Amino acid sequence: MSPKVQVLLLVVGLITFLAVHAEEELSETEESERSCANEYQSCNWTNRPCCDNISCVL
């Protein structure tokens, strides 16, 4: 296998790995954001309560 093909496969593999890792991190962040609302974010007590009993926008 030529060095150019090896480099191309390495780059494609690295990009794929980083894309999968970023997708997992994004889904974890979205999940934690859905669980509670931080200060100055909209919230309601039935679907999205305020984090740590701080004031949020109702």
C-alpha cells in the first residue's frame, strides 16, 4: 500500500473517530441541559425545573 493511501486512511479514520466522540459528548450535554434550567433560562416545575433552586425565567 502506498504511503499516500495510508495517510488518507489515517485521516479518514481520525475524522470518523472525532465525529463519533463529538456526537456522544453533544448528546450528554443536551441531556443535562434538558434536566434542569440554569439561571436566566426558561423553566417550569413540571417539565424543566430550575437547577439548584436558583431563579430562572418562568
